[in-house]
Amino acid sequence: MALLSHRQCWSCALVFSVFPCVFSASSANDASATYHTGTSEVRVTFFATDQSNRLVENIEKDDFAVVDSGQVIREFRSLARSKETMLDVVALVDTSESVVQRFQMTQHDVLQLVSRQSLDGDDKVSVVTFSGLRPVLLCTTDCHSPQAEKSLLTLRPGGVTPLFDTLVYAADFVSRRQTPGVRPVLILFSDGNDTVSRTSVVEALEAVIATGAPLYTIDLSEPRHPLAGSEVLHRMAEATGGRYFLVRDGVPEMLQAMLADQRASYVVTYQLPRQAPGFHSLRILPKHNLNLRFHCRSGYYYETTVQ
């Protein structure tokens, strides 16, 4: 157990050092946003919440400023609702030994997610489970079927936890399925504990950020005995433009919040301020209402175009 705790603290330290512009949840100015661009225009998808973590649906250009690698951007080319109105939701379900006490309830929560009632008719949903040495695709396109429900209900938790390898697997999975007008979303049910991955937390997070998919994390750890993994879950959600939830917050409410976030997302565009190849950090800050908090990815990579 001491070895496991040490590994989790090491993972936290890496997340903090590699993504320094992702702040704690209590910061009103917290923001995160990342994609690759070789053009002269930067496009950032985001949504906003208030001091009570409630969604703010109406945002104007004068409500915020963008800080791009330290340079404040106040003039935008456009601000509009995201046209990605359909969702491709991938649920990542921890089935390892460390979540055994909450697993039965997690099964019920995932069944709620894949039910037709929880998503719009055009939305897609897939379920990936992980324990042992590798993740397993439980279902895709047919996750509401009796066979998929049976497969989920017969799962029994046990074994080690390849959390970071699973995030890389999920990133590759959604990248291969990307379709214009469809927004990929990852929902992770886990305690944030990783015991066997060959992938580091930094590599896993970079893979998710590169897809543009927000990661929503649902912490399955015991509230009275929080693990360092809880902080890893929190930071990963923030860095990808998602949100972190405690399982005690109520999964139906979390799913509703996630869907509302994505339906109310905006896309802001502006001229690339500095044509320096490599990573550009990015934050979105409120200009007038300091209680506003903007959620997006933590930066983008600028790649020069080969002539």
C-alpha cells in the first residue's frame, strides 16, 4: 500500500508541473484549453459556470478575455454556439479491485447512462471497462441492448488498474471515430488509482487533450478516506475542459450537467498572436463578473505549414 501511495503522489506532481496553468477548483479564474493548428486562426471551444458551479448559458464577447501564452486577447473574430450538437460519449468504467465496494452502484449508474432516456436519439455511446493488463470494449452502438446490459451486470471487479493505458486507448478510439458535427466526450468512473500502466499520467493526459474531448471524472473513492488519485482525477478533468464530480453528488445529476455543458458550449476564434512553433498555453478569464469560470482545454500546439 505504501508503494501505491508513493506512485499516486508522483503522478500528481507530474500533472501539476506539466500543466501549471490548471488551477485548483476554488479559483474563480481557473480555465483550461488544446488542439493542433497550422493556420493563422485559433479556435477554442468552452463553456462557463458561476460561483455555484451552475452552467451559464449566455456569454457575450465582452464577458471574457483570452490569455494566449501570456498575451491578452480582447479582439475576437467570432463567438458562436458550437455546431457540434451530437455527442459521442465513451464511458470508461474501472472494474479493478480498488473499487469493489462501490462497483454494484457503478453498474447501475452506467446502465442509466447508456439508456435511451439519458441521451438524445442521435447521440452515440460506448462502454470501455478496465482491469488487469488492458482495457476492453464492452459495447458500442448497441450499448442499450439486452446483451450489453447482461455483459455489464455480470462483470465482477478484481485485479490491477491500467487507468493511464485506458485513457490512451480511449483517445485513440474517439480519434478514429471523429465525425464533423459530433463532439466526443469521455466519462471516467474511477478512484484515480493506477497500478500497472506502461503509460505515464502525462502521456495519457496529452493523448486525451489532443482529441479535443472533455474528460468528466466521477470519483469512486471513499469520501472519508480520499486518495491522491482523487486529485489526479480533478486535475485531468480541469486540463481537458471537463468537470470533476464526487460520486455522492448523484450520477443522474452529473450526467444531466455534462449534457447541458456540451449543449451550451461556445466556439471563440481569434488571430494567432504569435507564430512560434510548439505549445501555446491558454486561459480564459472573466472581465467583469469575477464569479464566472471558463472551462476549455489547457493550450494548443502551433505547427508551421510546410510549403
